Amino acid sequence: MANEFVFDDSIPTLTLEPELENVPAPAVQPEPPKVEEPVLTPEEQKIVNDFAAKIDVENTAQILQYGAGTQKKMADFSDAALANVRTQDLGEVGDLIVNVVGELKGFGAEEQKGFLGFFRKQADKLETMKANFAKAEVNVAKIGNALEQHQIRLMKDSAMLDSMYKQNLAYFKELTMYILAGKQKLAEVRSGKLAELEAKAKLSGLAEDAQAARDLSDKCDRFEKKIYDLELTRSISIQTAPQIRMIQNNDNVMVEKIQTTLVNTIPLWKNQMVLSLGIAHAGEAAAAQKQVTDITNALLKQNAEQLHLASVETAKEAERGIVDIETLKETNAKLIRTFDDVLKIQADGRAKRLAAEGEMLKMENDLKQKLLEIRNG
């Protein structure tokens, strides 16, 4: 393939160093469905704990670049996936199949013509059938070679998709470690330094103390939004995994179909053409009635085979459900997501109302405080 995908199976590493490229502050987006945090190994958990201790929530540049390296790797990963995974088609093989089908139809038509023109010289008919056989045989061989090349490419794509799947899991784990470390640090700051500043501001009543608490609270909020942005990126990683497996499954199905064509269909074509020549040779030495009988038997066999194939296909379709289970799963998932979105909207509404009540209470206290200052002054 033109662009080989290389899987990096090293242990995830976390860094607070800024990237070379400027990363803009992410816009606030709707919250995705919560995902279950993966279980970390003791080594990974130690990395998270040590990394959380290094995070400085008050360092604006550090927070702006937090996890940006993994997000960039995810973007590069998407570009690699787009460059390597292409829609598979038969291309030239499809044209060859059309040509061979035409040759086979012409081959069969020659037999019919020979039957209707029974009084034609048998030698001329056999020569025509042999010429058609040779032409069809060449095209069938071309199809076999083209299908084998297509099968090899699909198998390479399937192996590459395996590596992509593993790499996506590694990115998911790395993003998760960033998120866990960030949440751990955020909780530590809010319950520690921020709580102390807020308590100090309440006791002193000084504006500078209140502003210091407000500044730290704002920085915590910005860091929380950055963690949320990483969670969005992780959601993309979660969605990418089944998409990779779906494409890989399609490639594997195509490989199996090509294998069936190579070992069953193409030999069947050749056998049928050889049988047709044999019948023609036998008919050359037979009487007119025997030729009629042979052709009648051949037609009966052909119709029986067609009836068998048609019956099998009909039985398969009859056993198939009206609605595929994948469709039911998708509609069920969308329904659950609808419930989740409605519950989130309701929860956000309640949170906003509580926040508004808190703001109104604060404004009322501020007004009372100002009135007391005016009165005492």
C-alpha cells in the first residue's frame, strides 16, 4: 500500500510541555454520553498520580496545552485512516466479469443455434464452439488473476485495520489518563486552596481576597472545560473503534466471497464449458433422435439446477427477518440517547435555576452590605 500504517504500542506518556503549533481554546460543546472509565494498571495509575501532582491549574499556558499532544495525534490518526481505508470495488474485475458473462451466453447460444440448425454440418458447429471456449477460457483466467490480487490487497487492509484498532485503543487510554489526572488535580484544588481562599474572603471581607478566590475559581472552570474537551476527543476515539471493525468485517466478507469465486465459481464455469464440448462431440456421432434426447435431458438438468438455486435463495430470503437486528439496535440506541439528552437538558435547567438563585442571594447580600456601609458611614 502507498501509506503504511505503523502501530505504536508504547506505554502512554503524559506531558505538560506546549506543542510546537498553537492550539486555539476549544469552544463549549454539548456534553457527550458518559463513558465508563477503563481500569488502569498499577503502573498507569502511578503515572496518573505523579502527573496530577505536577499540574499547575494557575498556569494558563500549561492548561491551554493540556492534552493537546494526544489530540494532535488523534487528528493525525484520522488522516492516516482516511489515507489507508478506501472503498473497495472490483474495478477492472467487474468489466472482465461482464465480458465473460457475455462470452458464456454466446457459448450457450451457439448450442441452441446448433440444435435449431440441426442439419448444419457438425464439424462447423464444433469449430465455432471450440473458438468460443478458447476465448471465454482466456477471460476467465484473467478474472482469476485479478481476483487474487484484489484478495491480497484486502487481506493487507485487514491487517492494517488491526493495527489501527490497537492504536486507537492506545489513544483512548492516553486520553483517559489525562482526564483522570486532570479531574484529580481539579478536585484537589477546589477542595484545598480554593476552599481556603473562599473561607479567607468571607472572614476578611476584603475585596482583594474575594478577587483572589474568584480568579482561582475561574481558572478551575477553564481547566474543567479543557478536561471536557479531552472527553469529547475520547468520545471520538470510542466511536472510531466500531467503525474500524465494521470496515474490517466488510473486507473479510469480500475476501471470503472472492475465495468462494476462485475455488467454486470459476472451476464451475470451466467444467460447464468442457461438459458442453463433450456433449457436442457425443452428439456428432449420435442419431438425430439421440441429439434431441440429449439436449432435452441437458435442459432438464439445467432447469433443475436453476430451480435448486432459486429455491435455495428463496428459502434464505424467507428465513431472513423483516427487520435486521442491527436496525433495532440502532433505533434503540437513538431512543436511549434521546432520553439521556432530555434528562441532561432538565438537569441543566435545574442547575441554572440553582445558580440563578445563588446569584440573586449574593446580590441581595451585597445590597444589604452596601446599605449597612452607607448607614454606618
